Amino acid sequence: MQFLDDSLLPENQEPLVIQVAPYGPQWLPTDSDDIPVSMDEQVQKAVDCYNAGATVLHVHVREADGKGSKRLSMFNELLARLRDAVPKMILQVGGSISFAPESDGAAAKWLSDDTRHMLADLSPKPDQVTIVVNSATMNVTEMHPLEEYAGTSMAEPAIYEAYRNMSYEAGPVFVEEHLKRLQAAGIQPHFMVGQIAKMESIERLIRRGIYKGPLLVNWVQLGGGSEGPNPRNLLEMANRLPDNAIFTVESFMRYVHPLTTMAIAMGFHVRCGIEDTLWGRKGERMTSVQQVERMVNMSRSLYRDVATADEARRIYRIGEQYQTVDETLRKVGYLPNRRQNERGQPAWAVA
């Protein structure tokens, strides 16, 4: 992505799109008063976040006992109710479905490939499903001492160890099939990227015609298998993105606040909510709605507009799919593929 002299002026930036992740499947209801459990509470949480200024909802579902649901029928029920309650909000289903440990000492792992592929069959269908590329560890404890989890279930030794050893499976067989099914269903993939090397793999998927559509990227800064909260990492990720990528900054625990502030100033988009952090100031809880309000206030303090639901759909290019590799490369902002016997840097033909 390139910056012109006037790129930091808010009147030249797109309105801020705020993603919110208010369901926090890794937490237990005892961890926070802000965790919705009943279906009515989960729907109301979406309404409250939308009214506060969020236009993208990252969806997970809880069972009546408070545990993260792995039942597609529960997702169908919540999606149907959300379509009625917040009809303009972009509904983005978390592609892991739920990665909480099954029991106190169980490993924290995502579901099987076959189960995750079923997300393409959700009804009503979501606007987006998140997808990761290339298997990796996802040790969300590496950057955070135990005291950061004080008063939560994650401070319990067995659960802490389960998350310390968490990993996800996203090999090429899964990724290629999942992209095929999502595109066939008219669901937009939203790429969750924690390392620049993953962007190289995504570019190859586009160049080979496996993915044809807009490039939406969340930079997922977690450490322990992804990049850390060094501003240089953020700048390098932005530097390596093609010009027309839609870029959102996502982090974990209290790193959410400084990194999203940088993102707002630079013209990128942001994610917040209790899935990412329970905390505002050190030791002080912050609800998902309060986090959305903070993003809105921060953006307005920099004179940058906050996106309406209609603007968010335009910015996210909801509903767009492309027909060819060349169309995708050009619209995303990559150079064309090399033609046979072509030397030097490939370039788009000038009419």
C-alpha cells in the first residue's frame, strides 16, 4: 500500500469501518459480566454494538450452558435473528467456529476441516467467513504474563497450558477447498493474517485462480505464532499489501488500544470487542460497546468519519466476485502474471 503526501489527512481517508467481536468464545461467563449467553442476549449485544457504531459483527455462538457452540444449527438460528435485528450489519462468521478447550485440560484446537467446510452451507448465509492460510501455532499467552489474565478462567494452570499449546490447521488442501465452497456460496472470505509469509501464499492463490475477489485482510497480532506488537511489523505488513487491499488491524489484550489508534490515524480499519480484550486501562474491565465507543471517539478526535452500514458494505465490497485471474490481480492491485517468454517486470498494458 502506498502513502501520498496527503494520505494522512482524514478527508482523504475512507470512513472507519469498525469490526466488533463481542462473543469471546475463549472466555467463560464467569470471566466477565459482558458475555452474552442466551440467544436473546446475543442478539441484543449485536444491536447495542451496531448502535454504538460497529458495522461488522464477528459471530460466534454460545450454548445455554455458556460454552462456545460448535453446532451449525445454533449459528443458523443466530444468523436468522441477526438478519432481522441488524439487517444492514455485515455478518462475519469466525471460521474456527469455536476454539475453546473442550475441558479444563484439553488442548485448544479448531474443528475438523469437514466441519469448517460446512460454514459454506449456513442458512441464512453470512456476508463473510474468516479464513487463515497455512497451519501454525496460536499461543495467545506468549506475550502476556499470568497477571494479565488475573480473575479469568485463563489464569487457571490447566486452561493456560491448553491455550499456550493451541494450534490451528490450515493446510493447502483445506484452504483451496474452503475457498472454492465459500465462493460458490457467494460468501466473501476474510483473510486473517498474522505473518507476511501468509500474504505471499494468498497472492499465489490469487495468481493461480483459486481465489477471485476483493482482498480483505485482518492483521492478527497475537505473538506466539504470529507477529508481535512492534509498530515496524504493522508498517511492514501495510508496505507489503497491494494497493487495493482492505486492511484491518486486530490485536489481543491491552495491545488492542495502541495498535488500533495507529490504524485509525493511518487510514486503516479496526477490530475490537471482548474476544480481543477484556481490558481498558490496566486492571479495569471494558465492555464491547465501550470499546466500539472508544474507536468512534478516537476517529472523530482525528476528524475521520466513521462508516455507516451502507458505506461499510461499499468499502468491504460485499457481494463482489471476479471472473478471471487478470481481473482479480488488477482490481486487488497486483502486477499481472508473467506471460510466456516475457522478461523484466510484468506490467499492465496501457490502452
